Amino acid sequence: MNLKVSAALLEKAREVVPGAIPGIRSPDNFVPGAYPTLLAGGQGGRITDVDGNEYVDLLLGYGPIILGHAEPEVDETAFQYARNGFCLNLPQPVMIELAERLTELVPCAEQALFFKTGSDATTAAVRIARAHTGRQLILRCGYHGWHDWCLEDDPGVPRGAEPTVASFTYNAADDLAQLMSAHDGQVAGIVMTPVGHDFDAQITPPAPGFLEEVRRLADEQEAVLIFDEVRTGFRLAPGGAQALYGVTPDLTALGKAMANGYPITSLVGKRAIMESADETFISSTYFPNGMEMAAALQTLTALISNQALAQIEITGKALNDGYEQIIAETSLPVTLSSYPQMPFLHFTPDLDAKQTERRDRFYSALASGGVFAHPKHHGFVCYRHTPADVDQVLDRVRSAARAL
């Protein structure tokens, strides 16, 4: 595969951008030299890189694309707001419409606030939980963004005199119970992803009774239970994982699939807790922008009216069924995601010393065959993925597995 333009632009980027491509999109997080480093565009379930190579896109911007790239109805709705002005002194009425739609869809939602990133939404949740309870300590489980409160040990994050955040293990209710007991009456909130999805790890469903026990422990100490559904919201079900599993938190951070790629997220929750937002300061120049809200409203409308989530599950199941057959044929040393909406062929790191080499060879072969899947991050399926896309992915996966 020709990646010359991509390589040349990466060198130019090094001169003007720290790290060239910072954060999760860094080439070091893929297989350096085997993947493009910059993309030119996307249509439906496919993307094109700056060298003109086309790929079936199984990463979808790390999850925001739920319908498909350049979805006409969503883009036209957003463009209409852009033409008429969307960054105004005061919010537009679409804010109320979108908040009402969220309260209809998400079980815990009685009120809604709007932001730009998942980190904004989870950080607002933490601040509101502290304002509501008058306590400081946050117990957390999972990835919640890049702000100081959820990166306690990262360089550049200040060290406090007393810790205000402690982590617990997913699906380990005893671990959480011990923390709650050790800090009785001090816990402001419990922040967790209802589905486990750590980097370079297979997606983990909640064990029977785990979410219910977390809810009970939060209630016992009157701590605010916060679900981080930035990835699972509007993808596993219209109401997210909380609707799927029947456990309702107090607050929920939503994002990614909410607006098919437009930058908007939300924090929704129970009125009595959400109104504590008035006791603290949460604001941004861009939070009230109407264009993104209109895009979100149109995306949610399309998800329901087109029964898009049902189609996404059908497409994802076709992929997973094909993966299972290939694994059986080739003894490919991987685990398979439990959620067809978020497929992932994961090379379990502790199997043996050669797993990293196998993973890199396998995913390099996928990339060179026109399949953009992340070697260490679970994937996503969108509404516009076609049977032809599925066939191409399975053909490349079979070839890569046989080559190993």
C-alpha cells in the first residue's frame, strides 16, 4: 500500500504540532508504518486516506459515527444552522427540544446539560456530585477522559495533600464495598462505565448482580451514582446500557454516537441532583451552540425512525459470526467481543511472548487490505455499513489469520 503522502505529512506535522499527532490517534497506538497517519474524508461506512487508499472503517472516529460518514440528513440540518448563525449570545430553542428528547430516551434523565467532549461531561458530573453531597471523594472505574481528577498518576497532574479519587476494579463488588466501608460518609460519587472497555483489553459485560450491587452501595451511603455512557449511550440501546440492564444511575454522561460526529455531549440525570449545578460554576463559550444540538436531534430522530440500532446489531452479528468461523478454522489466538455493535478481535497479551508480534502482523495485513480496525481498541459498526463491507472485512480477516 502506498503511504508516501501520509509519511511526508507526518514529518511536516512534527514541526508544528507537539508529537505530530497527539493523544490516542498517535501512530504509536497503531502499527507504525502500516497505517495511514492522516485521512482525507469518509462516506457511509468507508474512509479514504491522503494517499487515496480506501478502507472499510471499523473505528468510526473512535465511536461518534453511528449512522455513517457524511450522513446527508444530519449534515443538511447542521448546515442550515451554520447558514443562519449558531454561536449566539444566548441558546436557541433547539436546546430545549434536545433536552426533552433525552429525557424521553434515557431512564435517569429528568434534566440535561450540554458540553463538547466526554471529558467535559464526566468532569461536570463529578463537580455536581461534590456540590450536591458536600463531600470530596470520588470512586471511579474505567476511562473517563483526560482531566486531572481521573488521571491521578499522570505527569503534569498536581498531587494533593489528601487523595480525592480512588479506583476500584470492574465486576469486583467486594473491592468497591471495601472502599465504601473505609471511607464511610465521605464518598461524593461513584463514576463507572456500566460496560468494561479498557484500552488493549476485551470488552467486559457486567457480571450478574454487579450493577445492582453498585446501586445498592451508592444508596446505602447516599453517594451519587454516575454512569459514563459516552461509548455505550445510543449504541447498545436508545437508552444506553442502563436501559439494557435495568439499573438506573443518578447521573449519566453521554456523547460519541449522540450527534454522528458533531462535537456535543451531555450530562443527564435526576432533577434533585442536576439542580445542584446551580451551586457551582459550569460554563463555556461554545456549550450553547445550536448547530451541534440540531445535529444531535436529527441523529437521534434517524436512529429511532430508521431502526438503525437493529440494523447495526444485524451487521455486527454478521461480523461476529464470520469471526467465530475463522477462529475455528485457523485457531486464531484472540477473544471476541460480547457486543456485536462494538466488535473486537483482541490478542490477549498474557497468552505468550509472541502475541504482540502476531497482533501487529495481523492488523497490518488488515490495513493493507483496506480494513481500518484498531489493534488495541474495540471497534464500532454504523448504520451505513453494507453486506459488501462485511464481506470485505471477513475476507481480509480470513487471509490475515491464515497468514499467521
